[in-house]
Amino acid sequence: METKESFVLVSMFISLVPVMVSADMIASNRVARICVAGSLFWFIVGLFFLYYRPFEIEPVITALTFAFPLVYLACFFLLRLGFRYFTGDDPYITWQPSSPGEPPVDGLFTRYKHRRLVRYSDFVFSFAEFFIPMIIVVAAYSQIGPPIPLKHHYPYPDRWFAVINDPNKPDWEILPQEARAGEVILSKRNELGILSNFAATPFELDGKRYASVEGFWQMMHYPEGPEDERAKDKRVTWKFTREQVAQMTAFDAKSAGTLAEANEKTLGIDWVSYNGQRFPYKSQTPGEHYKIILAAMRAKLDQNPEVKRILLATGDLKLRPDHIEEPNAPPEWHYYDIWMQLRSELQKPARN
């Protein structure tokens, strides 16, 4: 069993101690005070783990584990007051002495005539005292918002996970702080943006130079020359040439592609082309388009040392996009998966 899993199991066991000694808390003020002090200490420990996350544990697990005892005690004493109001007795005081007429021992027994009522009430109390605190903790956590970001990510830079509060954030963007344990967002707000298709990272492929992967990608939507059937059809106008799009980056290239896709819709075509070869633009399985995009990204990696340096700097982190993707997107759209594949290839020599 891994250290992380062992830590979670032990922490959960410790968090359930107040539940296991709930009857003793009623019988002994000392036990009650120890449980309160211990739960406060456990909550403070939880804040430490929520802030630093040394074992990369999901924040919701940390919050539930470390906040549960304190919330449990609050609910326990409130429920106990309610229990006493409706039954006239404390919970768990439900056992009848074996000898009729024998006085109660340590106040833990109730009168026989109330035994059945309190037995049923005990069951309700036991159910409520466990699940109500859990529901409260989960509900409270759900209102916090995105996962609490890591503050220390050694050996990774904190800026990769920095909290961004931008009121003008576009709806499509996924911010750095939304990365979960073991993940990093390839955000354009820091140096990881160089791994985006939008980045100005020139490369050559098949004897031609391109300004970015995005420009290369969108270029394939445009006619390859005057004899291309897309250029001959008079129903559409092409605002840019294929060569112009190839030298574009970022949103300029993306916008050019959007214009081209509108033309393709008018023409009723679902293919793009490269070096005279046509192939479907969207396919649920890796096809020719995927292979060409992979080749372009590999060329970008090989011909830009900074791209290689930053990709290797991500170590074993799971790479995630900085934008919301379309459902059922083709595999070549998952540029982050392709980067992880290329990263593994780079890491193999060092690991061997």
C-alpha cells in the first residue's frame, strides 16, 4: 500500500474516534473535553495539509477527514440536547439492569418503561450523529469553489499553479488554480503557454516553414492552389491564402480557420488537405490528420530548445488544456496527450 493511501486510511480512522467514544463523552466530562481538544488540534492539522498537501491528497478528502470530528462534536451536542428534550434521557442510556429494582450504574441506565422508546430514539440519534456532520462538511466544501491550490509544488514553480482572479476571464478558459493533485494546466498566462498550438514557435516540416502549430493546422483548410476545387467554387471567397495562414499564430490563425470552416460548410466538405492528400478533418480514431499534427508537434519540439526544456520540466505531471473542449473531440485535438506521449519518449533515455 502506498504512503498516500496509508495516510488517508489512518487519518480517517483517527477522525472516527469521537464517534467510537460518543457514549463515553456523555458519561464522562473528561472524555468530552479530551475529544473537543483533540478535534480542534486535528482541524488545525487539517488546515496545514489543505495548504501544503504533502501527499497530494484531494482537497475534498482532506476537508472531510480533518473537519469531520469538529463538525461531528458540534452536531453531537446539539442532537443530544434535542434527544433529551424529546425523550427526557441522554442517548445510549438504554440498558436495563438485570436485577429489577437495582439502582442505575454511573447514570448509564434508564427506567424500564422508557426502554423501547429510547432504543428507537438511539437508532435515529446514531444515524443522525454520523451522517449529518458528513453532509454539512461536503455541502460546505461544495460552496468553496475550485480546489484549493497548492502553495508549494516542489520541484515545480508555484507560478504554474498561481491563483488568477481575472473578472475579464473568457468563458472558455481554465485557470491554473483549477489543476488537481498531480496535474498542471497548460496556461497561456505563464511559460507553459509555449506548449499551446497558439504559441509562436516556428518550425519546418517537409521543406516549408510555419509560424506556429495553429497556423499549420488552420492552413490545411485552405486551397492548395488555383486548381484546388475549393478555390474554383464561386460560392465562397477565401480571405487569406494558404501561405498567409501558415505564417499566422494564436487567435489570428484560429480566426482564419473559423472563416475557412464556414466556407467548408457552404461547400459541403468535411476534409482538409496536406501535400495534395485529402483526409477527414474530424475522426474519432487517430488517422492521417492525427499523424500530420503529431509530426508538426514533433518538429516544433525538436526545433525549439525552449519547448523541450519546458516540456521536460513538467516531469510526471498530468498535462491538461487551458480551455474547455468540445465533447467527443478528435484525438489530435488533445494536444496535451500528444505532449505527454512526446515527453515519455524524451524521458526514456534518462530512465534507462
